Amino acid sequence: MTERPEHVEPEFMELTFVVAREFSGWRADRYVAHRIPRLSRTRVQRILKDHAFDEAGLAVKANRVLRAGERITVYKRPPDEPDAPRTFGVLCEDEWLLAVDKPPCLPVHPSARYYKNTLTTLLEERYGKPRPVITHRLDSETSGIVLCAKGIDAERALKRMFADRKISKTYLAVIAGALDPPDGRIEAPLAHDDASAIYVKMGCGNPDGLPSLTEYRTKEVRGGRSLVELHPRTGRQHQIRAHLAHVGHPVVGDKMYGPDESLFLEYLETGPTDDIVRRAGHRRHALHAAELELVHPFTKEPVRVVSPLPQDIVELFGG
């Protein structure tokens, strides 16, 4: 839809989602709860009662079954936002592509807790409308490369390349302990962890989960921790973090997949207290999107983008 409905309060923020293929067939209430984490069931139902619309301007009801490619616009009251970084670096840019160096703890997309303090909003502030479009996911605490598209043709091309696994991604992480063997692969299907109290948590115990493969190489072991290079060959939600936890070597600082998921639930209530940071081992999970390689979809030239390891991870590993 193009016009804001008259009944929507001016201060309400506008969120637009395009339904990806993996969400086709989901009910609207389940989809909105997934895309805006930490909303209560009551708030989801309230939003869908009179603050959600499709491209034709028709109300989206809670039981509506969504189709891939549908564009859903949701309006919600802005939260009292926690602080977050409000700067980002530019690693590579041309008339089609923009590679951003995202600092840790800057959310990528608006959520129940964040709106203005997001990479999406910062891109619009710097580039105006239409802003560069983020073409893949990166968790709030994860630092490093976010690839954006300028224009609809670039957006379609990059999203298709990610879907077809034609973009190579390299991550660096500090993990607990040492992997055995030091170089290898973790191949375990991923599905939502129904045993967890955390709605978005993934688990490797379901044989009907989506096939998932992560290759790894240990770069250095020091003081009971390892610096590991990781290559996700599939692109599942939380894949690297869930796979490392599955083999007993979670990312240091990971409150969701670390030794006790109650850390994450406590963190939602209190934020990063000194006690939570001490128990988790670091203020955020020590995962960094370090490198992307692709063939430029328009110039056909090879593109390699590199983000240096941020200082907090360097210091964590004793550098």
C-alpha cells in the first residue's frame, strides 16, 4: 500500500515485510510474531485487528494464510528504545551495491524494542528514500558485513544469489574450548527448538529439520578458547551459533545458545548487567561476519569484501 490509513496515529511506526518463500502458508499472526520478536500474543492480535494491511490496502486478519511475495505493512506504537550504536562504516559501494560494516549490537531491522536505532533507519537517514535494501540477515549482536542493494534490479539479483548460494560467507568466532578435529564440518538439521522457552531458538535434535552444513577451521587455541573461521554452506536461522552449541563449543557470550538459556530470558528483562556479562563470558556473542565473495551481478567482476575483526573480539581473545 502507498498511503497511510487515516486512523493510524502519526507517531506509529510503519514496518513493511515481503513474505519470503519459507513463510508461505503461515498464518498472519504467526508470521508477525516471528518478524517482530518479543511481542506478546495479545499485542500481535491487537496489531492485526486494525493496523496491518496488504498492498491493496485491505486489512490483514490474524487467520489469513500468507503467500510468498506478498507485501504486508504493519503499524505499531514505537517502543522506548534502548541505546544502540548509530554509526556504520562503508566497505564497498557502487551504483548497485553497498557493503556496510555493522558495529556489534546495532539491530538490522525494526523490532518490538528497536525502531530508530536500527541499520534500516540509519540507511534511510544517510541515503534518503528509497534507501538501500538489506538483502540478508545478521543478528543484532553479530558484527561485520551487511550487503545492501540499490534499486529493485539489484535487490532481486542479490537475493537470488543468496538463495542459490552463489555468495560465499566467512565468519570468525571465539568459542569455548577446542574443536576436535580442529578442522572439519558440522552437518545437523535445524528446526525450531520446541523444548525451549525462547520462540526463535533453533535446535539440532529434530530429524525433520532443514539440512544444514557449516564448515570450520581452527585458527588458534588460547586459554581455553579458540578463534575459529566458519563457512555456512546453508543459510539457516542462527545456523553457526546452533551448530557450535550442538557440538559442545558455543560462541563465547552467547546468551541463547550458551550453557544456560535462562541468561537470555534474564537479559530481556534487565539488559546486559555485569552479572550476565560475567556468566556469559562477554557482553555480546563473539561472532563476526568477516568476508563476502561474489561475482558482481551486473559488471560480472569478482568482488571480495573484508571487515577487520572488531576490537572487542581482539581483546576477548587476548590480542
